[in-house]
Amino acid sequence: MDFHTYLHAVGTGHKGNRDLSFEESHDMMRQLLDQKAYPEQIAAFLLGWRMKPETTEEFRGALHACDAYTRTTPIANSLELGYPFDGKRHNPYLFPLTASLLQKRLNLIVTGDILQPAKKGITTQDICRHIPLTSNLYYFERQTYCPSLHALSKIRNRLDLRTGLNTIEKLPRVAQSDAAVTGVFHKPYVKKYIDIFAARYKRFALLQGNEGTPELFSKGRLWLVVDAKVQEYLIDPKRYGIDYQRSWKRISLETSLEQLNDPSEVFHKLARLNAAILLMVADHSTDIDEAFAQLA
């Protein structure tokens, strides 16, 4: 279909805008990935799509299109961690420490790329390029597994705004994992994310994590989806003797790496709690308390 059809669908105002069907969204995304439209048209569509806003069906269609452009490397006994590609600004990452606690238990999958709009934080790429990774932590560069989506980075950074691609890119299923967890900010997005991603995994979880990541730093909720049934858990780190003071100041890459290379006791315990959460999500433990005790 002519790309102007999709521009008209998202760019003609409240009365003229309309939602795309699954098939239209699939075709739209293929045209973006092939860059058959001009850069100006791509930027205009992404902005209009965000303003409309995007629907679950549109996300599904676009994600299905991305699958055909993604080079997968199946990894057994793995859990995919869906991090935002705009990074973290205020607190260190946990996943390298979490992975070290899960060696010989569970493989963790992390994906990354150059910084995407709009948070301007430290990315998973920044971390994984500067520290040694444990044998159970697999990091995939998008430039390798999905070069077509990586190639849109220049346009996205010129636009410098969050778009629907920020949601789609979190969980590419590059390792064909049976389980996955990603972060969610607000409860209204829980159902939307479940409708978009849950059917792609045997076990899917959403965590009310720090800065939109699948990492718990303070009291928050976990939603676990198995066989289309959703279970909700309230998790309070203080219950596990953890009183971590989150930072609200911008963190440097150097400080983030220092915390990972020489973690404080409370930061190490926080990684242990997150490792316990992942064991339950991956069905390696019946509950978080049990897993936390096992990791002592």
C-alpha cells in the first residue's frame, strides 16, 4: 500500500485519523524497515502515530513484521529481559550482578543498541561493552540481530521524541526464550503490554521496575502471565532486609560501573532479590521467598 495511506491515517487530525488494521500495520512496519518512505515521511508517521495514539492491534502487526527481520539465536533455559533503549539516568543497572547469582540456574538475555530517544540515559550497550559478562548472560547487539531497525536510529534521534518503536523494540525474542519480563510504569499499561507480548512466551511478566526497567529497587508490583491467567504480586524489598536509597541525580557511566564492579552490601542484596524474582518468573521456583532463600 502507498505509504501516504498510513500518513493520512495518523496525520489528519482527530476527526480524520483512524486506526490501522493488523495487516496495514504489518505492511507499514515493513516499509519503515526497508526505508521505502522518505526520512521525512517516516518521522512524520512516527510522530502522528504516537499522537493518535497507537493501538494494541497496530503494535502486534508491527511486531510481527519485525520478527521477519530479526536474526534469532535460540538459547535454552533462557529468560529475556526487556530494557528500554533510551537507558537509565539515575541508578545503576542490576542485570550483570543478577546474572552472576544465577549461573548454572538460568540464562539471561539482554539486547541493546546506540541510545534512542528520549531519556538520554546510560544504555545496556554502554554497560555490556565495559564489563566482562558471565557465561549465562547473553548480550545481543541490534546492529547484528536486526540491522533494519538499527538503521532507523538516525531518523529517530533527529526526531528526538519517544515513539511507538520504543515499545516494540523492548522484546525482540532474539533467543527464542520461553520466558520474558519487561518493565512498566503505570498500571493502565499492564493490560496493553500483556495483550501485545504475552502470547509470544510461555511465561510473561511485567515488573513495576526502576526507570521503566525490569529491575525492582523499591516496593512495586509484578504481574505474571501463564496460560492467559494473570497473577499479581506486591513486592517490598524492606521485607527482605533491603533499604536501598534510590538516587534522583543523574548518574555517570563511571559511577554505574563502579557499583557493579564493587557493589555495596545493600546493592548486592537488591540483585539477589531480583534474581529470586526471575527464578519465579522462569518457573525455577514456586515463589520469591523460596528463591531468595536458595540464593543465600
